Amino acid sequence: MKWLILFSMILPFQNFIFSQENVLPKKKTYKVTVYDSYSQSHKGYLHNIADSSVSLASAPTHFGETGKGKLIQYPDISSITIQRKGSAARGVIYGAVGGFLIGVIIGIASGDDPVTPPEEDFLGLSGLFTYTAGEKAIGGGILLAGAGAAVGGITGALIKKKFTINGKKENFDAMRMQTLEKIYTPSKH
């Protein structure tokens, strides 16, 4: 009975306990190129984004880490290009794995080659060009893994997000919101 009374007293407060969730930034590093209104480029790593400025670090750093960065105010910004560090390497890995899996599936789905009877094989070479489904799967997987790695690497290297600011606060705020949304979105477990 005491547990029931205690439970009924604590139950109304459970909303306060679970109502706020701490969302920490993801541990990701972003390469940034800021073009100012004087056509100069400033390259670095995204350190922080404030209400009216962007902070760039010269060494690779995760977003929001403590330390100093080069501060650039939004009126001085013409455009910003943001790319996740290591995106080409991730593209190679994803492309190779995807290509290998597709090659294995195609090889298994094509099945074994038919065996040529000895009386129809005049030169005795039919055994060189007949493969089992497993051999086709491994060969196709290796072949398509290489092609997938090449395509993934090129795609990963080219994926960048460019924002045109032109010194306007509304353009800077739109860039800031999109970038922070990407950084702070909780991971799905």
C-alpha cells in the first residue's frame, strides 16, 4: 500500500523529469571555405556558428570544441561552402561495399553455367569458360566493388553544400539553421 501511495505522488512529476532532453553536437568535422566580399577565400574547419558570425579553426576540430578560431562576421561573407571531412573516403567505402553486394547477388542469381558434354567439346576448352554461381558471385563482387569504390570516391569528394550569403542576415540565418540542424539532429538508435 505504501508503494501505491508513493507511486501516485511521484507520477505527476514524471513530465518534468523527461521533458527536456540534452542534445549534444555530433562529433563531426566540417571543412569550410568562406569567400568574403573582397573575393578572398578563408579555408579552415567549422569551429562555431554564432548569431552573426562564423568561427573557423586552422586545425581539424569538432564543432563546438573549446579553442580559438578566426571570426568572420556575416556582412563580410559572400558565400560559404561546407563539406564534411573524410567524405571521399566514406564514399569509397560505401561504394565498394555496395558494389560488392550487388556483384554477389548478380552472380548467385545467374546460377551455374551448363556443362558441355565431352562429345560436343571439340577443343576441350569448355571447362575454361564455365563457372559456378559461387565463382560468379566472387568475381562479380570484386569487379563491382572496384567500380563502386571509384564512383563512391568521386561522388563523396564532390558533395559540398554552398550557401550564398551576400552580406544579408536572412541568408546567413538560413545557412546557420540548416547547418545546426545537421549538426544537432539526434542520431537514431
